Amino acid sequence: MARILVIAEHDGSSINPSTAKTLGCARDLDGAEIDVAVFAADASALAPEAAALEGVAKVLCVTDAVHAQPLAATVAPQVVELAEAYDYVFGPSTTFGKDLMPRVAALLGVNQVSDIMSVDGPRSFKRPIYAGNAIVSVSVPEGSKVVATVRTASYRAVGTGGTAAIEDVTPAAELPTHTRFVGIKTGASDRPDLQTAATVVSGGRALASAENFELIFKLADTIGAGVGASRAAVDAGYVPNEMQVGQTGKIIAPDLYIAIGISGAIQHLTGIKDAGTIVAINKDEEAPIFEVADIGLVGDLFAVVPELTQALS
Amino acid sequence: MNKILVGLKRVVDYNVRVRVRSDGSGVETDGVKMSINPFDEIALEEALRIRERGEAAEVIVISMGTADAQQQLRTGLAMGADRAILVDAPQGIDPLSRARAFLKVVERESPDLVLLGKQAIDDDNNQTGQMLAALWGRPQATFASAIEFRDGSATVTREVDAGLETIEIDLPAVITADLRLNEPRYVKLPDIMKAKKKPLDTIAIDELGIEAAPAIDEVGFAPPAERQKGIMVDDVAGLVGALKDKGLL
């Protein structure tokens, strides 16, 4: 039976939903036994959360103070040691997984399958290239481990209710000290997380200022949505980088995506094409966003958005 | 710092609308404009700024691929790199073989820093930098949006999903550039002329004596599923109505 190890992503207090989506992909490999590895300084809350994810056979806990902020350089050698017992090692295609997994793959002497969007067979996968303008079917040669990242927007999170065993493990790999965590700056907010929100409202360059972006926040808060932005809005400094939606930002798949004052550059569209319904509000009727929008409204956002917020409150 | 090594990949220009060949054998590249991978261009710009601040002595650009990549290396030299190395390798060589070959050049050149783009915009693999750091046994700082140096280490701000993370890494190290690290300079005509006189060495990949990695086979290509154009509404009432019809409100 094929054995899969999924590397859990977390922030120290809870498991990131990207983990449940990675499991959604792992489950598509028929008859596989799936274990999850948690690297943390304190896994007392994290391990039970991982153990409750559907389809998980066992949770491996690697507890070490050095993993308070899991860094690729320190986690990778330990993953490599655990990987010995597995045929597949999967991580989410988030900045965490993108940083870590190629380091793991190189140490294991294999290439990585980046951004799996579908599983076609035990060693066959589909993945996007050229910013999603082409889809390539790839096949991993027999006899080598499959190391991969999973495009989380392509998968639904597995449910909870599982009762996996939790096992403490202590890899012997020597940990380097050449890489040190200094700090993280996050725009902490009470809004739903951009990557998991059922509804997302995004603003673009047409907002014209950080102050005007308040219009987007107001609409989002009225309908309980997460908030995103185009690259242009981030580059212009209206909002911080973690709000960027698109090829080089976050790739998301909400049920409803409302794009406001976003023209629809190809790299932005790449980030939203798995959304259920796309709504576009833009004053330029020629804007490419209307080519992919399910519902389009040509109009001045400074009039339309307050009116829409009013109508929905 | 003595040397900075910068990787430049030759890719289809980012303005080209890429199309899959009708027989599904690949992506149309005949007669298509080729350029330096934009993230690599940002990496090179950063290296040049570091040198211009007096924090590094030499910037070397390296590319792996066919002789065509000399074009991108010449552009890199015109931007201001001091010399160039072409590792003559098959088109589309896999990331791990690339990283292994890169390591051999690193061992020859002993750079203090290797700067790469965070990913190439053709295969979107996002692997080579991390793989090189792993094989080299050195730190990696991916998705960099700011870099500062102090006493043999670098403090790097990284664009991560949660926000901006800062890490400190000992040199030598690999740093991969994200979009907002800088805005690359434009190349001026006199610099293009000057670049022709700068050294460009070619090394055959076989000379480097690397073990070939098990490549992942690309068995077929297809265009992505297209989204259909939807309906247009006239006003907010129409929009609210359409959302209600879809059960989204």
C-alpha cells in the first residue's frame, strides 16, 4: 500500500486549512495510507486538531523549541528522515510549502511536482504552467519518491471527525543554526481569512488611495467577506502584500468573488479562476475582467459600491 | 562581500499570450519573443544595487540552456553584470539537474551570495533556489522583498501568506527575489555596446560531472478550461437580483 506523508502547516496555535486541502488531494490516490507530520515547539493543541482531519491514519509530532517558527532549513532535514518510510511527501502550495518542499525534494534526490491540480494516476498528475495558460500532464518515474506541493484552490478541505493516533517522533537529523527567525508582521484582522472565505471582495488600482479602500472593507464587512486586492493596488501601497490575489499572490477559490475596480490582468485572473461565481464592477466596459465574470456591472465604483453596501445591509 | 552569482533564465516574454500547440505536444515557442525571466531580472537589479553601494565587488550572471541564452546573458551584462557564464545544457533541463549544475559553478566561483528569481514564469516550478540551497547546505531566503547585510549575515524580509516575515541568514546563502524587491533598470544603448566586450564563458554541462536527476516526464499539454462570459446587469438592483437568483445572497 502506498504511504503518504503530509506536512502540516500551522501558525503555532492552529492547523492551517491548507493542510486539510492537501489531504483532499492525497485522498485522491487510491488506497493510500496517509499520515500527517506536525513540526512545532508545542504540539499539544495542534496534534489533536490534525488527528481529527478525515482520512488521517497517524499524526507524527516532532516537538522542538526550534520549530516555534518552522523554517525550511531546519524542518527539511527532519522531513527527509521521516520520508524514508513513505512513497509520497506532500505539502501545500502556500509560501510555507513552496519554501520547504523543494528543499526536501533536493535532499531526497528527486524533482518536485509543483502545484498538483489533479491526480490522474498513482504517478500521474496535472499542474498549471505559464501562469495557468497551459496545463501539463506529468508522470513521475517509477522507483523514486513523489515529492509534491498541492494547489490548494483545486481541492476541498477534508472534514473533521477523524480519530488518528498521535505519535511523538524524534528525528536524529542535525539541525543547522545558519537560519534564524526574527519576526513577522501581519495585518491582523477579524475578517475571514482570504484563502478560506466563502466570499471575497477585492479592490484594484481604481480605488486610487488607501483611504478609498475603506469602501471595499465596508462592503466586505456587510456581507462577512474576506478582502483581497490586485497586484496594482498592493504595488501602489493601498493595502499590504498579504492581500494580493493572483499568480504571485494568493490563488483562491471562494464561492463568490467580487472584483471592484480591477481590470483583470492575466496574472490576477489566474488567482481566481476556480471561484464559483465572479462578479465584476468596473467603469471600463472593455476591461478583460468582464470576459470571465459571471455577472458584470459597468459603473463608477464610487457610486456603485456604497449603493451595493446599502442594499445588502 | 566578494562575489554575487545571479541566475538568469531565458523564458517566453511575459507579455506574450502563451498558446498550447494544437497537437498538445507543448507550448508554441517558435517565433515568440524571449526575455530574461522577470523575477531573475529583479534578482540581478538587486545584485547590481548591492555592488553599487560598495557591498560587493563583482556580479556574475549565469544561465543554463542552449546557446540562445547568450542573448539574455548579454542583456544581463548590459544591465551592469561584470561577466557571464553559460552552462550549455539541453533545453528544458529539470530543476534538480539545474541545481546540481549550479552547485558545481558555485564551488568553482565561491560566491558569498546567490540571487535568483523566486520562480520562472514558464514552468512556474519555484524549485531551483531552494534546491541549490539544500545541496549547498546553506540558508535560503525565498520571496525576498528587502535585503540588508551586516557582519557576514543578511536580514531578509520575505513576502509570506501571513504578511512580512523577517529572517536572518548567515552568508553564503541563496536569496530568491519577489516582485517588490525593486524595479529593474532599463538598458541603455551604450551599455549594450559595452556589454559586447565583457567576458562570457561557456561550460558544457557534461564538464561539470553532475549526476542526472530522475526527470519528471511531461506527457501532454492542454489549454486551461475557459470560463464562459456571463451576464451584464444595468444597476445595483440588477446585481442584487442576479446574486439572489444564484442563491448567493
